[in-house]
Amino acid sequence: MNLRYPDFLGIGAQKAGTTWLHLNLKRHPGVWLPPVKELHYFNELYVRKHRRWMAPYRRKHGIRALCHHIDKVPREKWNYRLIGRLADIIEAEISDEWYGSIFAAAQKRQICGEVSPQYSLLPDQGIEHILRLSPGVKIVFSLRDPIERNWSQIRMISSHMPREPRADLMRIAELPDVVQRANYPAIIARWSKFIPQDRMLILFMEDILNQPRELMSQVCKFLGVDFKKEMFPRLDKPAYVGKQLEIPPEVYGLLKDQLHPVYLEMSKLYPENAGKWLQRHY
């Protein structure tokens, strides 16, 4: 089998529209994405604290996709190439060959890529590994108001707990994983050391909500594929909208203190969008 590696990666940010991006790009006939969102290959190699849950994640979501295909598609129409890829995602030992074999399922006329927010936290060695496999890879980074992003992740983490006492919310807000994911200046600076500006696209969640058609047209142009509105019938449908809960005052105060430097730096880099974030909170 000829191996193939991504033409583009969506690296996050988590809770900033990556599922919306993944679901809509899957509808484009000129774009191929893996049957399981977030393969987590590079962060399993380079982010030690992620390793314990990467393989179970792939197995769980791979089995779910496999069962969905077998249950919903008549047996005579089963896609055995898809079934084989899912089997590899579920069981095979990860390696560069494993990763390249998954994307080899893309047709020659298609570009291929992956949307995996965990990649935003990769160290330099992980980014260098990506570039060894995909020297010309393009990067899409979707951003959201940092306080809103962190609060969404805090709620997600706390939803797996039997209770949500205020002390637990404060503790979650201080977790390094939560804080680092909203440090957009550091993430952009780290990736920009390796990826030239013309191969990195920065998106803002406000545009996903307010002008999704224009934003997807921008994404398609960046990736080098055609944009036709009929390809994307659900652009105005947010993906996985969580229950809206007001931030407790003490959590909001903590996030404001933590993230003030992020707001200041981002307002310098992107005054039109991030400047509004700054005015909203400070």
C-alpha cells in the first residue's frame, strides 16, 4: 500500500468549533477525513499525560463507527476498505506506517486531513515529526473567547463527576491542561516557528456563529478546494451545543486573572476580533 499523510491539520482549539469544521469538511467531495475524528497519533507520541487514554479513545470511537456502518448499510453495500481502516484504528499498533495507511484511503483527486484539537499542545518535536511526514502541511487553528473556552472545558470535565461543588470547579480551572489550551499566543508562536504564515489559517468562533458561509468559503480557498454552498447544507447548525450555565463569580474572577495576559497579547495580534474579547471582560 502506498502511504499518504495529511495535506492539512485542524489543531484546535478544543471547544472552539472543531467539530463543526470536521462535520462540514466531511461533506465536501474533494476532502477526505478519517472515519474517526481525532486519531491522536502525535500527541500519544509526544504528550506523555495523554497516553493513558488515547488507545481507549480510538477503540471506543472506532467500534462505534464500525457498528454504525454495519448496522445502517445493507451487507451487499458494505465498504470493506472503510471497515479495514476502522479495524486498523481500533486494533493496530500505531506507527508512521499505521498513520499513513489510514490516509491512503483518500482518492487521488481528494485532499486529506485530520481535525484533532490535542495537537495544539504538541511540543517542538511533535511538530517536527509532522513536517517530516507532511512537509507542506497546512494548519487551521480555530479560536474562541478564552474565558468562554475554558468555562466550556471546565463544564465538560465536571460533568463526569458525581457532583459539581464550587471548589471542584476552581480546581479544574487551575488544571495545566485547561490553562494551556487557551494560551493562544504561545500556541501560535510555537507553530509559527515551523509553519509559514501563508500555510496557517486562524479562525474565530464568532465567525462560525455569525457568518458561517463566508468562513467556510475562506477555509475552502485556503485548502485549495472549490466552495459551493450546496455542499454545506448545515453550516448554520452548531455542533454539540452544551447546556448553558452561568459562570460562578469566583470562577469568573479566577479566569480573568489567569487569562488577562492572553487577552492583552491577542488584542495586539488580532485587534478586530480579540479586541472585542478584551472589551467584553476588562
